[in-house]
Amino acid sequence: MKNGWRKVVIFSLIIIILETICAVLIVLPFYSRQMVFSNIEKGNSVKTRAYYDMLSDTQQENVQSYLEDFAATLCSKYISGGLTYDQTVSALDALGDIDRTHSITAKYINDVASNEFKVVVKNLCKARTMNNTEQIFSLQNSLDDIGKRLDNDTKENLMIQLLSDEYRDYLNEIIGTDELLMFCSVAEGDFYYEAYDYSKIISQNAATVLDYRNLYYDNVAKLESNRYFEVIDACKGVSLDEWDEKYKGLFDDLYNTAYEEGKIYYVEQLNNLASGSNKKEAVMLMNEIEAYYGSEVDISDARSRLISDWQQSYLDYTEGFDVTSADNSNNLNTVLLYDINEDNIPEMFLFDIDDIENNYVGCEVFNSKDGICRDLGYYNIINLCDDGYIITVPSSGVADEAYALTEYDGEGFAEGTVCKKSGETYYVNGEEVSDADYLSVRTGILSHISPYTIENSKNSSIEDSMEYIMLFGE
């Protein structure tokens, strides 16, 4: 009986040993495969290779088929914070030791290093902003180590991408000017050649963006202060950065608001001024309104109170006068208003400003009757008078000395007493006279002269004569 139990025990032990050996033979490959991936993640290249070599060819092929997905998993853990950058690249290096294609590691390390490059650059910029010397040194070393795994073109492109991303954050007001310029300063290092150029462009663009944003808020304040003309001028044609979605359309809205509100505000202001005593301010505002709005607003009531019929007649003539026309043979380019007969309606003289220092000035003379501008003719005027006369060069021509007392009766001019000297001969009204008689007549003519002459007159170019005519006498 004892021998029977002994045989059973021995047989059972043999069965257990055989089952254990079978189990080991079955489980060991799976264990070795698992240890390959476990040691890859630990970054242990030696053990990774050792366990890998324990696998059969078929099992190794199976491992190879999973390397791509495992590399992607490692990168996902890195992105989510499950692995540090150093742990991830060590794991990828271990994976590379058994990668038969020699392509997986390079691709994923490039992705991880590229991501870490951007992270470290951002942290480096923050450290520089805070002037943390110790952190700057550490991060700079990290950046150098990461850079060893990237080629120059990749680093250039990463820095350019970073600059673009930061610039867009700047445009969206996520970061400020100082932070953006700090990124630019990192890119301006000796290593980043293309990025250096791009950083300069970004810096210049940032300055431009800052200018027009300051301009915007400055004009928002002006709008609130009813300074509509200034807003219209400032917001017309402002050029924005094409990436700046945040401010796109804001200047147009500001312009349109100022334009529409200004129509109401300025017409009310003009009507108030036209009813008061400050004609100069009223006329200046009226001209601005017409320049900005043309016929879009009705200012006829204020205009009728500010501009008399004679002023309007002269305005109509000068506004239609073409200085550059071939018909302007006398090169008339300047307007002078002067009341010859002191009837409170001045006559208008058009002349060439270059002649003003000559002995006489050629003038086309006009007057206004019943709101109509009338051309009285062309005269070579020596002096202006204020008693119904002007002193002119005689129609008979210029001699050594010649003076004509030309009378203005409100309708036109009539040449009166003429005296002239030709050589040593003296004439009065065409008859030869003595030196004494000539001097007596000339003295009588010149006694009519006004202190106000063409030479010392206030005048205006024809193109800019609107306010001059409107404000005459003010």
C-alpha cells in the first residue's frame, strides 16, 4: 500500500514539473516581449536589447509591428505630462536600438524635440522678462541640448512659427508688446538667421499696430468730445495688419459714426455762430462743412446770413477761374479786394503776384452790381486811391515817367489828367509844358494816392481766395 502512494506522489510531481516547464515555455516569450516595451519606456537601451534578443524571429517581427504605435503612445504621454522630455527621448532612443527601419525614432524624436523647443523658448522668454538669471542659464542650456536633436532648418522654421503664433496672440491682445518683443529678441540670436529677419519684421509690425491702436482709442475720446472732423480725418484710410481680426472694421465704424453725428452737430454749431458776431469762426466752420459734406447737408440759411450778394458773385467768378488756362495770358493768379469809392462794396483786382514789386501792376478789375460780377477791363495800376480814383499808366503808353488820374464812378473807369515825361520833354494831356507845370500836375495827381497800395495789400491766391473774400472787412 505504501508503494502505491509513493508511485502516485512521484507521478504527480512529474506532472507538475512538466506543466511548469510548459507554462514557462509558453509564458516566457510573452514576458520577454512585455519587458522589451517596459524597458523602452524606462529608457533602458541595454535591457531592451537583451530581452528583444531572447525573442524568436517571429516574435521580433511582432514587436516591430507595434513600435510605431508605441512611439506614438510615448509622445502622447509626453504631451499629457505623463513623461518628461528627457524620459521621452531616452525611451525613443531605446526604441531606436531595436528599430529595424531606423525611421520611427528620428520622426518621433523630431516631433518631441520640436514641441519641447517651443516650450523651452516660451519659458526662456518669461525668465528673461522676469530677469531670472539662474533660470535663464538653465533654460538656455536646455535649449542648446534640444537643438542638438534638430537640424538648422527645423529650428529656423520652429522659431518662425513661434513668432507667428506670438504675433497673433499679440494681435488678439493675449500678450503685450513687451512679451512679443522678448520673443523677437530670442530670435535675434546669432543662430537664427531667417528667424532674425522675420523677428525684425514682427517688431516693426508690432510698432505699427501699437500706433494705430493708440490712434483708435485717441479718436474714441475725440468722438466723445464732439471733435468729429478730426476723427474723420484720422480714421480715413487707416491701414491695418491683415492678420488683425480684432480691429478689423473698427476704424470704419468710428469713421461712419463721426461722419453721421457730425452732420447734425456742426450744422447746429454753424447756425448758432451765424446768429452771433463771430463771423470769422462761422465762415471757417461753414467752409469745413462744405468741404466734408458738400450738398449732403443744408446750410443755405446760415450761408445767406454770412455771405452777401457781392461776395457770392466774386466767389462764383474765382471758383470758376482756371489759373492754368492758356487764355490767362497775363498770368493772373492773385486776388485783391479794395473799395475805391468807399461804398462798402469793394472792387476785385486780379494780378500776377510776381509783378507786385514793379513800378506798376497789371490788373483785371471787377465790380459787383446787383449780385453780378462785372469785368471793367485791364489796367496798369501805379497806386490805389480811396476817393474814387486810381493812378494808372496812361493808355497812350509808358514814357520815362507817366501818370494818369483815372476816375471810377461805380460803373466803370475814365482816364482823366495825364502827365508824362519823354526824355527832357514834359507833357500834360498831350501838350508840351514846362518842367514846373509838369511837376505841379504830377503832384496834384499823386495827392490822391492812398497809403494802402497793391504792394502793401492783403491779398490771396485765386485758388485759396474763398475765406479771403468771405471775411473781407473782418
